[in-house]
Amino acid sequence: MRLRNIPGAQDAILESSYVVQEPQTKKGHWGEVFVKKQPLHIEVGMGKGRFLMDLARLHPDINYIGIEMYDSVLLRALQKREELEENGEVYSNLFFMRVDARLLPEIFEKGEVDKIYLNFSDPWPKARHAKRRLTSREFLARYDQILVQDGKVEFKTDNKELFEFSLEEVEEAGWNLEASTFDLHHNEEMVQGNVMTEYEEKFSSMGNPICKMVISRGCHR
């Protein structure tokens, strides 16, 4: 659910050192943005950012960018990060940006991103809005323009209908389905190393099975 508009959110985002301003100017040069040039993973629709902050802490050898288009949601992520850094945690391998995901090919060069995470994305349930779903063939085409040759997309959701739609789109778009499950937490192989999001904790505690798929561009692309 989208958060209400928060006064001052836009100004806080513009002033934050955690947020990359004018990201289009970094296209082809993202390795220079970080302290170290390392593999780059992004999360599209990062919400309040806890998942990505957990990953950044667990994997200092990977650079991360969290993408969110709503000021009020991104502000929550900034506040959470500030709180953690005040307690001594440092995330030199993590930045945020406030952009619409449709602009990804304008922000990243081909082969500049190694992995994309999609977690509990908006299902856009009406058929006429299918193109807005982050696992639609339209978005898969955008990911294809920025991922490395063997780049991967990992998608998690509790929405079975959205997951089934996503599986169909993956097949139609000619991507490789490397792994999938309709019940992640009871799949011994796929749950290994799983980092949970806030939504994942909430939905799984209610007994809702979590769906996950891992797809790749494939060598033929």
C-alpha cells in the first residue's frame, strides 16, 4: 500500500547523500560512484529498503542500488538508514535513487547491472495495466538492455496470480527459467541464503506461501 504524501520528503531526498541525483548522468560510469568497483545489483521498487540494507551488510563485495519512485516511501528508507548508521553500521556499497523504473535503460549502460531484485511488486490487477507489472514482457525488455550477458532477475511475491502471469511472460519473452517455486519457505534448495523482506515476514507469518523465480537472459540472447 502506498504511503501518504509526507511534507518535506522531496527536499529530504534532494539533500540526502544516500541518494544519487540526476542518475542519467552516471550511465556507463556507475563503477565510479562507489568506493570500490564491484558487481552491481539493483532492487526495483525497494520500498523501505530493509532488504537491500541487509544484503549490503551481508555482501560488502557487491554494490547495490535501491530504486523507488515514491518520495514518501524513499524517505522511510533514508530514515531507516540514518538510524542504522547512527548505531555504527556503514553502507558504503549502497545508494538509492528516486526514478521511474521505465527509465532504467536511460540510467544504466548495457551490461552494467549483474542482478535485479523484484520483491512483492505492485500486482496491477486490472488487465489493462498489465504492462505496468515489473515482470511484464515490456519490463523484461528493459532489463535485457542493462544486464550482463548471464545476468539474473530474482522475483518474490505472495500473489499467485501475478506469479503465474510472470511465468507466462518469461516464457513468451524467451528468457531462461532457472528456478521457481510456489512455496519458497518449504523449498529446501531455494530457501538457502534467503533474505526476507518486511512484506515477506508479514505474509509468511499469516500462512501465505511465498512464490519465487530466478530467470536469466541466457547465452542465446
